[in-house]
Amino acid sequence: MLRTSELEYELPEDRIAVEPASPRDSARLMAVSRASGAIVEHAAVRDLAKFLRAGDVLVFNTTKVVPARLMGKREDTGGAVEGLFLSRELDGSGERWTALLRAKKVRPGMRFALEDRLGQSSGVVLEAIAPVEGEAGAWVVSVENPSGGDALERAGHTPLPPYILKAREHAHLQGDEKADRARYQTVYADRPGSVAAPTAGLHFTVPLLAELERIGVERVDVTLHVGTGTFRPVEVSVVEQHPMHSEWCSASRESVRRVVQAKGEQRRVIAVGTTSARTLESFGAVFQSLRGSGVSESEAIERLPDHLETSLLVTPGYEWRWVSGMMTNFHLPRSTLLAMVGAFLPGEGLSTLRGLYSTAIRDGYRFYSYGDAMLIL
């Protein structure tokens, strides 16, 4: 069992990146040996090719961040409301969203006029219908959008994590919505559905991807739509008792076939980010179960579902199925992401990870979503 206290560390606020590196691949990269947990080299993401070799498989999460942050005012009092879009559905009564709402005493029938990215009226109005059971602050809302088109694109803002917004505020920095909308998105994003970016992928540029292809690094794409639960702090004393969130993920049979082939040929499968790792390990568990029932490798691949709802929690002691390398950003304390990365390191993995984080803090690495990266091979 993992004590939540082992996921604690102190981070000075000035180490929180409030803007991404520019260009993207100029972000710093701490290369770490998975076997020893020692730092191999301090480099930059643009140097990735020196750590990879022909036949390596890089696995990317192609999810696309939607403009999920909501800002507006109550129609009756003009009081401010902030929110986060979670999901949508269409039925006979029109479009409905599930959204987190932060306003004074939300009640059924309360109406909120949303503002566009310029702070002007978007024309989109939400009406609270009913709270979502078991999800604090979440409501089902009806959507009025008389101008037509995509209401979320019209009224939504880039869903930057609260810690970036707070750090900017403390530093008296003004955000740029247009710039954030472009930068808080991977260059290969193509499947809308996330309310947060798969941040390790933010470092890649088109030229860097082309260079890796040129040296023989194979690319495989999967999708996991990142939800708010990914960043929810662990609030119980034992991590395994944390109510793990569920996220939608998918991997094509071709992607699975290529990963299985690489593993069979003892080539490295390197997850770009914890979301790619979570997807791989979730499909790997289903694949392993099918193989254990006696079916052939090819039949197991054919029997895999197109998508899964994964609630996988990875803590030290976990037996990795498919992932043999990982590129990841520096994560929040008390997070399940920190537990996953600790599980990827040898021995007392979290103790090793805290040591690496201490070095990163001392050496000026930038943390969290817009921050620098670590490569564990």
C-alpha cells in the first residue's frame, strides 16, 4: 500500500511554468535511466534523437483539447459564474451539457449568459436543470444557442489548469486566449474530447517528428480523452483507496498489432505522456486476459474492443505490460500521475522520483503543464 504522504513535495511557485517554451522543442529534458534511476544527461526535447534508436516505438495521444472553460454572468443578478464543460448530449429537447459550475447557490432554473473570448456576450445561455449525483459542483444544463453553430466553440475558453491562472495572477501577467488556444494543443491533435492537454506531447514540433521518423523511430497513435479526474488530488491517506476516475480511451487494432510486434521483437515501446501509458496498459490488460483464455495472438487482437472506459490506477509494484519507456512532464504533488511515474522507476521508485524532482527544482526546471520534461529509458 502506498501512503499519500509519499506523494508530497514542496515546489516554489516561481517553478510553475506560466508560458510554454518557444519553440516547443526547446523545453528542457531530463534523461533518466530506468534501470538505476540516475540522471543520464540534462538536454532539450529537440535532442530526443540522441536517446532513441531505429525500431523504437513512440506512442502518442491524439486527443484534442476542447475550449471547455466557461465564463459568464447570471441573467438575474449579473453575478459572475465560472465553469468547466465536461460532456454533451443531444435529445428531443435540444442540446444539454454536463458542466462544473462555480457560482453562488446554483439552483434549477438559474440561467447563465456566457461570454466569448473577448469578454463580450456570446449569445449562448445555459440553464441549470439538475445537479449530477456524486459529482460535486456538476450540473446538467440546457444550452440555448440562437445564433447556431457550435455553442462550445462560440462561448468556450482554453481550459488552462487553475495553477497556471493563479501563478499568472500572482506574477501580474495577462494571459493571451488566442495564443493559449494554439499552444495548449499538440501539433498532431485530431480527436476532440479532452478538457486538459496530454502535456508531454506539447513539446513536439513537426520538424522533430520528421527527424524521428527519418532515423527509424516508429510512431503509433492512441487516444485518451483527459478528464478533470486526472488532476484531482489524492485526499485519502492510502493511494489505493482513492476513488479512481474513468476516462475514455481507444487504440486501433493496427496500433495494437504494431505494439505487440515490437514487444515480441524486444523493441522499446515508449509512451509519450501518462495518458498514452494508461491507454497502452489498459489495452494490454485486456489483451493479456484474452491470451490467457487460450486464444492466439492474432485472434486476441481481433477481439479487442475499439475503445475502453479505463479506471486504471498505477502505483509502485505494478507489473508493466507494454510500456518500456516514458516521456512525461513534472507533475503535481498528491497526484495519481506522480504515483504512476514512481511506479516506473526501480526499487523505492517514489524516493528516487523525489530525488529527481529535488534536482529539477534546484536546477531551474519548469514544472507542470507548460513545463519541462523527463525521459525515462
